[in-house]
Amino acid sequence: MTVDRARVPDNINVDIGTRLQVRTAEGRPMPVTVVGVDDTSVKLDGNHPLAGRDLVFDVELVEIVQAA
């Protein structure tokens, strides 16, 4: 989402990569990352930081249970 730069308080760091928290229209907090900044606007990304990345897990099978 892109927001008007004037809506961001002057004391808030808006460098690219900065993690911020905004409120949704329903009032719920939502973490966002600054992905673009210019003189008039700030572009925010609300995706999870791991979105689009390959994830690798080590899994240990602990037990196999017979279905009832």
C-alpha cells in the first residue's frame, strides 16, 4: 500500500527496510515493511517477511498412530 508521507509522523524512521506497525480499518495492528520512499509518499508491504522465500525444515517423525 502507498500512504501520503504527511500521514507518517516526523519522528518515525521511514528508511527502506524499516518495520512498522499500522492499524487496519477494523483497528487491528498489522506489521508492515517500508519498501519505497519519496518526497510525497511511503510504500508499505504487509506481506510476512518470509513470503516468497524457499523454506527448508528438518522434521523428526516421533510416532505413527493407527487410525481408529
